Amino acid sequence: MYTSNRISTRSTSTNNINNNTKVPTRRALGDVTNSSRNLGEGDAKRGVVKKAVNVFTAGNKNATATTSRNKQVVGKIPTKVLPIQKPNRSNNATSTLSRNGSFTSSNTSNYQHTGQVDNIDERDSNDPLCVTDYVQDLYTHFRDQELKTSVKPIYMEDQTHINERMRSILVDWLVEVHLKFKLVPETLYLTVNLIDRYLERKEVTRPKLQLVGVTTLLIAAKYEEIYPPELRDLVYICDRAYSKDEILEMEEIILRALEYRITIPSAHAFLVRYLKAAHADKQIVQMSCYILDGTLQSYNLLHYMPSQLAAAAVFLARRSVGRNSWSPTLLRYASFCEEEVIPVARAIIAEKSSAATELRAVNKKYSSNRYGQVANNLIQSDF
């Protein structure tokens, strides 16, 4: 059982978001974060979070969503899950499971099977923080655990007051808040996972959905960050719709419902490994992060495991910059062949093309110079 001793349900940080002191990153592997140090030139000053908000207000049968100054009225959306094609290892290929856990195909491109496999951990063998002796064992363990910590997109059928549309609006708002607080990517992915796992277990009313969102952000920040946001900052970004006591009370309720099982193998954790195997340059890193962040808003993409989504993000990013879609090194370290990644990539493109136009937080984030304006790039879908 994953039990975190790092979370105190009644503790807050002494750090304030308006403090201009530079916050060190805890990431040992040069991970991608919201800091300008890793993704190019950033703003000279730390952003100040705007009052975003009463994202969901009580009403009749319609939910009113307010993000920043824009208001969008959300009608009642049917909660029936739309079918998405799952990876089919029998389509145009014969796949078998090898002893090391990877899949091999008899009908695929020659390059991914005949090319040279690089040892991506060799250059870091003298760095104890990279734990190269057992990093592959860690990711094998992650692949086992993601089955236990992931959520299938059927829980909305048991929610009578909210729907998947409202979830998308909440995640869109959290992406913006996460960026303004300059939190590490793992915090965002853990936040969304906690929301889904809690909604799978408990019924939530519409006025309390944003409270669940901001509280899971607090839990995730305490778990991942060196300096999590203060409670007063979280109250402010909610436009004082909830008090400090309400957030702390909801924090305890969520942790008890999840039995304090917080640790997860997130899609971003897999992405970091796959980007290393892909020998990714800055553009591929930014493009992959853009594609993967965009999957968080989609309820239907919960059909797929985090490792599958991460692999598909790398696949799409490599195609978009003119690189080979897949490589022998990716086949070795991701344990997916190209034929298994393609259906997931198609599902991501389908969800992106059908996404609501008013949910712009991810596109706005990756349209900035800080992230290479990769949101303006065309994602290749000719496969």
C-alpha cells in the first residue's frame, strides 16, 4: 500500500506566491518544469494568480463556468461514455510478448527492429541520483502499478450532479492555476488523478466540484513541491468561494476516501523516460509536453494507461518534427512497438479535434515564447 508520510492534513507552507525569491527545483534528472530554466526564456517576474473564480455555481440544470474574465454556460451533457478504439495488437501485425515484457511484431517497419539500440543510461552511470543500476526495474514496477492507480471512464454514470464536461472545465482552470503558481508538472498530473479517483468513490455536487479541485491541488503540491501554495492563496484564486476551514476539511475527506494512497506512476513520469530514449531535442520535449498536457482534459482518454499516453505523445511529437516515428531504443525502453502506439495516437488526435474551443488553457500555455509556441505547430495525423 502506498502511504505518504509527507502529507499533513493540517499544515501549510510559509511560502507566498507573490514572494520573488527564486525557488529551487527538486528534480534530479533535469525534468521538464514550468520554470524558464528548462524550457527557454521565461518571465522576469513571477506571475500573480488572478481571481479566477467561481468555476461552478449552483443553478438549476445548467452549470456556469467562469475562468478569469470569460464566462461560459455549460448545459447538461449526457454522461454516456463515447467508445474509443483501444489498442489492437492484431491489426496488420502479429504481436507476441517476449520474456522481458516487450512486444514484438512480425509486420512492422524494419528500422525499429533492426536498428541499433542505445544505452541511454550509460552517460549517467556515475550519477547516483539517476540510479541507473535499477531505473529500468523502477519503470517495470510503474507499469505494474499504473493498473491499480488509473481510473476507467465509467464513474460519471454514478454522478448525478456533474458530468464529464464539468470535469474538463475544472481541469482547464487547474492548468491555468498550476502555471501561475509555477508548480512542477507532476503536481498537475497527480492533481487530476486524485480528482478522478475521488469522483470514482464519492458523489460530488456541482457547487463542491471546484472545492475538490483546489483541495486536490493542495494535496498534490504538498506531496510534490518544496514550497506548496499557502492556503490564503488558494482561497484567493477561488474568489473566496470557500474558506480555509472548508479546504482543510475537504482535504481530510479526500485523503480518507483514498486511504492515503497518493503515490502514482503518472504519465509525465513515463514521458521523461521515453523522451530520454527518444534522444529528444528541445522542440520534441515541448511538443510532447503540449500533447500530453492536452490529454488531461479528456475524460474518454482515461481508457488508456499513462504509459500508453506518454508513448503516443512522443510518437506524435517525433512525426511532427520530421523524425522517425519510433526507434529501436524506444522499442527497448518503452516496451511498445509502433503498431501498438498508433491507435492511442489516433485517439488523442480525435479528442483534440473534438475538444471545446473555449477550453484554451493548454493552448494558451504552449503558444507562449516560453514554450516555443509549439501549440501553433501542426500535429501530423497521416498514419
